[in-house]
Amino acid sequence: MENKTLFSTREIARFLNINEKMVYTLIAEKGLPATKATGKWLFPRHLVEQWLENKTINYPKTADPLPPYHGLLIISGSNDILLDSTISLFNRLYPENVAVFGNLGSLGGIRALRRNLCHIASSHLLQENEQEYNFGVAKEELGEVPGVINFCKREQGLLVGKGNPEKIQGIPDLGRPGIRIVNRPLGTGTRLLLDGELANAGIEGARIEGYDREVTRHLEAGLEVLSGRADAGPGIRAVAGLLDLDFIPLRWERFDFLIQKDRFFERGVQLFLGLLNEPVFRELLTGLIGYDLDLCGKMVFPVEKSDKEER
């Protein structure tokens, strides 16, 4: 079983040490990752392992908390082109401070925040309702919802070559024989979105050529498509604009900063958040497409369902 990438119902029951009947309950009630692309239930091992990690509670507290702020601002999490430019701007405007970025993916950034390894986590993790972002995972990982400040909204989709030579119209076309893709790592919001779209289309990702070929940045995914090494790859519209690629939109998403409440008013954090309201920051959008800054710099909160929606 150790080398299998897909489990059958019997194998997943053995892997989880539960009765087979309980497997169906976990699918229906707990979101156990599963697909019926072949007509019977199959369970991708890497998604099951990620699901188990996400369900873990009572993480041990770190023995070495982040020291008081002395000029080093640490941001970790999801990669973004506008964020890279903002960090460079911060370092130019506030030379007595240094902002650094750890490219860990959305989930990795939240876990770094949990372990007190960073001041700010950047994340765009879509929740199960496919409407809200970040709050559910943050509460699971941190035990409570931290302060959530929006950085931007951005458009996610598929990057394809100029002129779309393979005539890819959407996610279902990724299942066509001969289509090669490039992918993003597990734990990134972009990978989560792609896996969800593939599941909705009844496509088993592991059967797509290039599904296991992962790159860590949006720009790298674009370069794979530009070079012809991949026919398509998940990414943001801004990359398509920079590299003159075609783009197939999937959805606009909210890209947020998550900040622990006891760090929120530290000088470096406040300087960085304050920069989002300056005209010089807005000038960074020149030449970039696929961004919306209407919510930028504003605190966001979970949207409570109305009684009408619940009925």
C-alpha cells in the first residue's frame, strides 16, 4: 500500500483504521477527499494525507516565540507579483526596516503564523462553500480567527499559449489525451482551486501529463507555458499580461493578510499596512492586469448566513 497513489474503499478504510461503512460517512459529513471518476470511489493519497493534517488539533505550542519587533518584518505564505513589488517598495521607503518573504504557499504561511515564525501570512484558501476565503482554515490551524486584512482581489484561471494553440476552453479540456500541464505545490491556494475544479469536472488529476510537475511561483508556471514545455497551467491573469499569454478565467479570489492579534500593532506591521493606503502603492498597478484593490487595506470578517439562506 505504501507506493499507491490511489486507494480503494477497502484500502482507505485500512489506512485510516476504520470500518468500511465509516468511509462513506466521512465522505458525506467530513469532506474526506474522494472521486468517482471511474464509477467507483477512489481516494488520492496525497489529498487524504493533507485532509488528515488539516483535521489535526492540539498542536504543541512553540517554545521560542517570535522576538519583539526590531526592524525585521517577516511575511510568509502565498506568492503574488503585486506583493513582491510591495515588499520592494517597503524596503525602499523604510530603510530602517527590512521586509522579507517566505514562499510557503497559503497553508504553509498560516502554519508559520501558528508557530510564531512570521508577522504576516498571505493566503487565498477557498473554503468548502466556494464563497469565503481563509477564515475556516485559519480557525482550524490557529484555534481562533486572527486579524484578516485584504490585500487585493485577483483573477485566477488557466495560462495557455498565445493564440491558444491547443484550443483549451476550460478545465474539462485538461483531460484530453496529449495535453500537458504544469502545476503548483500542495498547500497553495492555486492548487486547491485546480484540484477542486478537476474534481467537479470528474477528472483525475494524476492522469494528466505534468500534474506532478510543480513550480513554486506564478511566474514560473507562466514561463513553462511560454517555453512550450506545458500547454496550460493554473495561474493569475497578471502573469498572462506580463508574458503575453492567453488566459482562461476561472474566478476572482480574495487574497488576504492574516495577523495574530498580539502582533497587529507592532511598528513593522502597521508601517506595511499603512503603505497600502499610499498613492505610491497604487502606482505599482501600472502595467499589471487582473487585480482589484477595492477592499485593499480593509479588515474583512466572515459573512454570516442569513436565516433565509440557511432555509
